[in-house]
Amino acid sequence: MSKKDKKKFRKRIRAQILSEMSQQNQDSKDIPNTQPIKAVSNTKPQKKGEAIPKPDENGQSEQLGYIKKDLKKSAIIIASMVIFMAILTIVDTKTNLLSKTGDQIFNFFGI
């Protein structure tokens, strides 16, 4: 997600949180709190200021699309690294270039 998208997302989340808080304040003023306290379920505690993602018409949250994009990028990067290492290994077995370069670097730094 780009910086611009992150800023827009954070602004949207802040606006959503503020609207929910104002709605809760209005509801608490209109209706007296006579409901019993419910037991807390074993869910992961939510961070302060973090909004609960609301599902869209397909039942998926907005963040799911961003997560899928990030996973695709990560998979492409990992796959390209594996391919690059495989190519280097093949080149090294045929030409012995990496071993010579490694020896030169070792001798230069005096390790």
C-alpha cells in the first residue's frame, strides 16, 4: 500500500472511529445504561484506536484486498530471489566465478 493510500485509509478509519464514538455518546445519553454486563469472549484484545473492519457486500473487509496485494508482492519477490540464487548456483558450477570472487573479497578484507 502506498503512502498516499495509507493516509487515506487512516483518515477514513479516524472518521469512522469518531462517528462511532459520537454515536455511542448520543446513545448513552438517550438510553440509561440498564443492560447487564456481558461476559468477555476469548478474542484477541483490540488496540486503542483500532477500528473493527466492517465487511462489504461480499462479506470481506477492505483490508483483505490490501493483504492479498501484499502477499502477491511478497510471493513475487521471494520467487525472483529463488530464481536468482538458482541462476547464480548454475553459473558458479560451470565457471567457478563466485568462488574466485569470494576468495578475492576474503583476501582484501583480511578476514
